[in-house]
Amino acid sequence: MQQFVTVTLNGLTLAALYFVVASGFTLIFGLMRVVNMAHGSLYLLGGYIALEIQTRWFTSDSGLGLSLSGKSDAEYSVFAWLIPLVLATLIIGVIGVVLQQVFLRWNQGQDLRQALITIALSVILADQMLAYFGGISKDIAAPSAWPTSITLPGEVRFGFFRGVVVLSAAVLIGLGLYLIIKRTRFGKIVRAGVDDREMVSALGINVNRVFIGMFFLGALLAGIGGVLGGTMISLAPGQDTAFLLNSLIVVIIGGMGSLGGAAIGALALGLVDAYADVYLVFGDLDLTNYSIIVTFALLVGVLAFRPLGLYGRPA
Amino acid sequence: MNPTVSTRRIAWPALIAVVALAAIAPLLVSDFFLSAILTKALWLGIAAASLIFLAAYGGMVSLAQVGIYGIAGMAYANLVLADGGAAAAVNPYLALVAALLIATLVGLGFGWIAARSEGIYFLMITLAFSVLVYYFFSQVTGLSGFGGINSVDLPGIVGSPEQDPLPRYLVTLVVAVLVFLGLGVLSRTAFGLGMQGVRDEPARMRALGFDVTLHRTLAFGIAAFVAGIAGVLSVFYNTRITPGSINLAQTIDVLIVAVIGGLYRLEGAWLGALTYALIDNYSREWVPEVGNVLGPARFNTLIGVLFLIIVLASPGGLIGIAEQLSRKVKTPRRAPAPMPAPQTVD
Amino acid sequence: MFRRSHVALVAALAAGAVAGCGSESGSGSASGDGAKKAATDGGGGEPIKIGFLSDCEGAFGSFFEPTASGANLALIKYAGAKPAGEKPTDGVTGATIAGKPVEIVGYGCADDTADKAIEETRRLMEQEDADILIGPLSGDEGIAVANYAKEHPDKTFVNGIAGAQDSTLKVGAPNFFRFHPDGAQWSAGLGDYAYNKLGWKKAAIIGDDYSFPYTSLAGFVAEFCAIGGQIPKRVWAPLGEEDYSSYISQIPKDVDGLYVGIGGSGLISFIKQYEEQRGRVDTERMLGNVFWDDPLVLKEVGKSLVGGVTSAMTAADSDSPDVAAYIQGLKDNYGDEIAGAGPSVFTYGYYTGMTALIKGLEAAGGDVADQSKLQAELAKVTLSGEEAPWGDVKLDSNRQAISNVFLKKIVEDTTGDGVPDVQTFARVNDVDQTFNGAFSADTPAPDRENPKCEAGEAPPWVGQSEDVSFGE
């Protein structure tokens, strides 16, 4: 039972992180039909920028910096985490807008070409991040005042940052996005745009401004994800493609463009991952080492019956 | 989609000249160049050709080709005598046939699932296939595991490439030429024309009583067979295969090769592969060090920028650029020829 | 029109062919430049070209400079080299062996995958034309390079610090040499200690899912089970995993202890996440493999590891003057930070490897044109004194080191630098690769399930470990 609760919490926290990242991916797609294959790069870059701000402003380093996680023993205040978080996510939002305006605005509608362009950008970004931040995994320090873990009823221990911060951040972000989409003028335009883009522009709405807003929001979510993930797990080359893939799987399962679908997809991916890691044991047959294949079986299974995902609608 | 793709005939004189040059290349270049550049470009070109075949004639940009060539390579490496894997010690020629068969069958299965989606969905689903194959072989230690399979036994016709790379090069060359000719001929058969019909007018083809999904699935199977050939040749080339040889980076690399060469022309595959291999091996020597941004170690930045430029400026790839230039030379006074129509998928 | 494009293709191919010829002569002159960069003074003739291969990315990327410092130190001490810069990977100048100049053609950077290691090996050996390779760092890389060595009998390969058992026991490349114990040998004595001193009857093991942890844990399993212990659960996390939480929740609680075979940056994540889930790292019920007392690990999470027991071929608290001289050498050339990583097996493995290579080359008169002589000499090389300050090394018939291993406990800081220290309490002598026949070319290679946990004949060192105590 204790183990079951821990494993479930593991799955939920992973799902929370996947949701934050994938929601940005799916929103951009829903409105603009752009598959941003550089979304994972924005995730990793967001984390690295936060780490850079944290180490530059809040610690002092020297020497070759031989270290396994790039973290020193320093004390970190809450601001030493929050300020990098806010700045990094804003910067990533702006980078997202620049990316959209420079590379994607003029070829709107050619979705395959846009996917290829963002793949090219992700290749370049990955290499440049490797050059600048190195190939060693690093993590962002959580505020020292926060506890390492909390104890739940039934003697279940769980990481504080993981269990409390990431989970509540995901819930807040989910609520916030829901309100933005359902209650604001921006959200109304977006919803209308998802249904019929031509009609929206025919109504005299500046579609470009809406697109800018959406790319800012989508990239920003990748940035927040990067900071949360960089604190909860770590930052390393390869995490960009890992989170791009996670986002892809989440939205393929949930249906491209659907926020609710992203939530369901993230939950499915996170929980299936976590349970398969532990419970894939049948008597003497221990298949836990093959758990990731179950994730893909889930994906292929969904696709075979609903090619557009659980909540997907034809374009 | 560029409608002129299908009507081209094979330019025999040019092909013969290229093949003749390739055949005498061993006399002109070092063993290292023969292996690391030419042999690699030939098999990588076959992998890219399977992608281009699907994209140009079927309108399907598939990222599953590396997954499928991984299956063929892994199947071969497991069947023959090797260090790691199942090491079933089957005769290499038999293993080769079995590997191609397995890859084609798996490809048909993948194709059956993927053929029902189009455009960008197709791209993502096939990407998921490739990653699935990677994780499968990473996790199933009985067949590979992270360390992969080393010292794979090769068929006699390839000789022992570490001592003499020439037989392997010639084998790869012959196979590449056969693949090029085979796909070219296939595109002009009723099946190939049907593929192009399905690509351009799926609804109309359906109305004509065409089984569109079946047609796309079969096309995918054929491409899988070609990708499988590339997979087996890649094992000949490396004498080993690991999950790392078929990871996401390799998937993207094959896409890059195809796009750089030209996504709408089969011969673009080998041009792209040759360009890729040359940059890969020689960029260290001539790329200047510019801070952290550029330098001998920044191959991926270089290839990424080239890829980006091609996608932005010339969707027809290097072949497309060459064509535009030749058009300009021919008709200097007239307005420049229209770019290949940008591809849209609705 | 399309013919034009074919002409362009021909032209491109022809240009490629020309570039090939050009670059061949080009690489000739490039190596000339390289020789200028490295060493031209102090000897005539063709230089001896050595390729260096380690990891600068991935879980072990932090060990890039330490491993280079080990190899360089050997060249500095025994071949008259001088550091070319502050960083070890800046290279060395002026090295000569048997009167011939020595050139390091490149510091190859891999990422703990076999593919990257082979790619870098090919670049160093085929494009940069190295005669000898020293490296690599990590398990699967080692197996791949040993296989590569088998296909290139005319070149010589000295392992860096890759610890997979197979690379010497199974691959059997006659030109591949390892002058340090493998991963299983490093675990020698731990099974004995756990069963007989700690009274463990049942232990779980957790490790990363690739050949080095397989080997490392195999050493423990073979010994622990041979004398009666049981292993009810083995947990494996994919290589490169940074999120160990779900693997930690698989560790059973009804066992006497846990043997941890997680390395590099993964160990840092593991320790943090273990603390999150279990409140603290219960080191009194844990044994760790070679990584636990690595200086870099101690610096970052050492406080959580105090009380844990581990084993390997080095002991940071050794009071031997040879060890002091080795550390001082690193300090004089590369400063405190590098010297701090001196007791790391990573630095030390490359140091002993390069030292042995220099001795072999001296004995072979620096002849790298026909390397059979060098290989014959290398097989005979033994290391002692300052050449191998933590214990004499000799090779077995598989060209694999036989040496001693220390058992150590991690203790609270005693030196005042705020970092926990190591206290050595036993030494296991003459540890060989086969564990008294438990491992041979015919036994299955260590993997997720192998070796099986079976009672049997104990390795000769069980009950024979010698109590040691430094600095008291």
C-alpha cells in the first residue's frame, strides 16, 4: 500500500510536468496548426537560462568547477529560485515569439515545412546548448528553506518539491489556462480560430497579434516546465528530445490541440510509466525492465482505434 | 508537391558516368575516404532514398525509416555469429534474406497503422515508431541492450573490410545502383502511378474504387524493404550495431540527408548523403573556431544551419538548387523559373 | 535539364574525389602541425602517436579533465613531458620515449555510449592516424573498443578505466591491455564483509542497466552467494536515467541490505531522490560500488553517505609516500582541484595505463611500425612503487590486471575541508578476474540475471582480507 501510494505520486508528479510542457505544445498546434518540434529545446533552454541566472547571481564559483551536478553547497533563498524562474520563462516566451515571427509567420499553412524548420532549429539549439552548458547533467537548486520531503498519513514519504510544488504548479497552470481560454477575449478569439481561422481574420481581428500571443504563451509554458523539471530532476543534453517526445506522445494520445486531451494524455503517460516500472511482474516473470515498451503500446493502441487521439478533431 | 517528379526518365548517360566514376574511385582515394565517405554515403543514401521514395511519390514524409533499418540491422546481427545479442550463428546470406523479410513485414504493420493518417500526423506517428524500435532494442537485453552487438559476422562477398574495404564498397555501390534503378522503374509502373494519384487526389482515387489505405500500406512496405537493405549494409559498414546507431539523432540525420539532397528526387538521397559525410568528416579541419558558437566540434550546428537554409530557401534541396541554376543559365532573360511548389498537406 | 543536374552530381562526386586526395595529403601535413604542437624537440624520426579517449559528456563527463591529468602525469613523470596549458586537455609538449617524440593526436570525447566511443576511436585511429589508443572510460565503450582492437591487430589499445569484465575476459583481443582491476574485482571482499561481518543473509541490488554495473554487481553477487547469501531482487535503471524515484520504490524493505551500483551524475540524483522518499540514506544497510568514495561524489553528497562501505583499488587516506608523490605530481602540474581528484579511480586508471604503455614502449625501443614487439613487451610489464602507488600490478594471460583492492568506510570530515573522508579498514590481496573460476570465457557474461545467485566455492580471498589502518 505504502509502495502503491509512492508509485502513484511518482506518476502524478511526472504527469504534472508533462502536462505543463505539453499544454504549450498543444495550444500552439490547436490555433495555428504549427507542430513546434523545437518545443523540447525551449524546455531545456528555459531550464539552462534559469540555472545560469541562479549561478551567476546567487552563487560564487571558481576553478575548473569539477563537479558532478554543477551545484555547490551554497544556501539558496526563495528568491534565488523564483527570480530565475520568472526571468527564464519570460525570456523563453520572447524567444518563442521571435522564432515564430522570423521563421514561421511567412509560411503559415505549410505545416510540414514548418515542422522541418523547427527540427532544424532544434538541431542547432541542441548543439549550441551543448557547447555552452556542457554535456554534464546539472540541476537547479530549490530554496534551501524548503523541506526535502514531506510525510503523508500512512508513513508515506515524498519529495516536497516534486509532490507539492510541481503538482500545485501544474494544477494552477491548468486552471489558469482554462480561465484564459474560456473567459478572456483572447481565449474567445483562440477558440474561434481553432474552429475557423479564415472567419476570424475576415472579422477584422489582427490574427498576427493573436498568433504572437499564443506563441508567447506556448513557449512560456515550455520555459516553466524547464525550470520545474530542472529542479525536480535535472538538465542534460537529450532532455530536449526527451520532452519533445513526451509532449508528442501526450498530445497524440489526448488529441492535438485539446487542452483537456493534454491533461488526460499526460496522466495516462505518467501513470502508465510509473506503474509499469514497478508492477509489470507476473509471478516469476519480471518485465519491469521492459516498461517503456508499454508506453508505446498505449500510444499505438490509441492510434489504431482513434487515429486523431482521444479528443482530437479533424483539422 | 512538384508534379514533374513522376514523369522523369532515368538519364542513362549521366547515371553511367557517375557509376563509372564511382567504380574507379578506389584507385583515386585513400582507404579511409573509400570507407568513411563513399561507402557511408552509399548506404546512408539508400536509407534516405527510401524516405524520398515515400515523400516524392506517396506524399508521406516518414521518420520510421531508421526504425525499420534498425530492425533489419538488429535482425541480421542477432542471426549471425556475433559478440552480444542472440548470436544464432546462421549463415550470413540466409540471415540477410531473413532480416529483409522481417523488416518488410514489420514495415507493412507500421504502414497499416500509419497509412490512415496524413501529413504532419504521419510524421509524428512514424517518429514514434522509430523511437519505439530504439527503446525496444535498448531494453530487450536478449536481443541487444544498451551495449549492442559487436563483431558481427559478415558474408564472404564483403571480405574482411578492416583489411580491405574495397569489396564492401563495391557491394554497396552495386546495391545502391540497383535500388536507384528499381525505385525509378517502380514509379512508372501502374502501382507507382497509383501512388502518385493517391498522393495528389486521395478522395478522387477512392471514388474510382481504389483502396487508398492498402496502396499506402504497400508503398510503406516497399520503402521498408529498401530501408532494410540500408540497415543490413550499415551493419556491414560498422561491423556492429547498437541502439545508439538507431536513436532519434540518427532518425533526424536521415531526414536531414534527404532534405539536403532534395525531398522530391531519388538521386538527391545520395547527393545529400555524400554532402553529409563530407561535412561530417572534414568540417573539423576547415571550420574556424568562433568562440563557443562555431568550431571543429560543432558539426551539428553546421549541418543544422545547412538544413535550415535548405528548408527556408530551396525545398527542392541541392538538386533543386542545381536545377534552378541550370534554368537560369538556359533562359537568362526570362523571369526566374518558379520554385517547386511548396508542399502543403490539408 | 535533368541531365544538367546529373552533371552537377558527377561534378560533386568528382570534387569529392579530389577533396579526398587533397585531404589525404592534407591530413599528412595536419599531423605535421600536430607534431609541432606536441613535440619535435628531443628526438628525431617519426613521432609515436597516441590517441586519448575519455568522456566529456554524459554521466561521466565530469571526469574528462581528471582522466586526462592521469595520462598526462605519466608522460610528465616518465617521458619528460611538460603540460602545455592549465587544463590537462590542453595537452603536453616535449614528451619522448626511447628517443622518439611522442604526440597526443587528440583528446577524444565520448558520452558513455558505445557508438560515440567508436566514432571517436575511428577518428583518432584512422583520421588522426594514432598508433596507440589509451581509453575509454566506461563499460560498454570498453567492450566496443576491445572489439575494434580485435579488428585492428596492427595497433595497440590500453584501457583507460572502463570496467566491464567482457572486454578482457571474453573479447580476447591480443592487443587490448587493462592495467587496472575490472568492475567485479573492485567489489572483491564486499560479499565476505556483508555476510560474515555485517551478518546479511538477504541483499537487494540496484544498478544502472549496462555492462559496468552488471560487472560491478557480479563481483558482489558471486562472492556473497558463494558463501551463502541470497539476492531476492535486482533493480536496473536505464543508463542516463536521472529520475530514480520509481526504481527506488522497487527496492524491497524486507532485506538485510542493499548494494548500490549507480555511477556518475546518476548517483547524485539517486542519493537526493532516496532521501526524498526514505527520509535518509540508511548507509548502515548499504554497500556502494567504486563511485561512492570518489572525490567528486564525496564533495557533493558525501554527507549523506557517511557510514557507507565501499571498495576499490585506491584509498584516499593512504599514508604511503608513493601515493603522496603521485598526488603531489598532480598538484604541481595542475593545481589543487585536479589533485583532489587524484584518488579517483578515473585519474588513477589512466595514470597506470599510460605508465605501463611508456614502459612497454621503452622496452620495444619505441617501435610502432610493427607493434607485435610492443604488445609482447606490454604483456610482461609489471608496475610497482610510484608507478602504481596503491599496489603492484601484473597481468594475467588475458592481459587483465591482478592487483589489490581496499575496503573503506566513509566517515565524517577529519581534515577540516568540510568534505567527508575515507577510512580504509582492509585490503584484499591478489584479486584476479576469474573469482576462482566463477567467471570464465565460458560462463555467461554478467547481465541483468547473471551471475545466478548460487552457493559454491568461495574466492580464495574470503576470510583472508588483511586489516589495514592508515595514519594511526
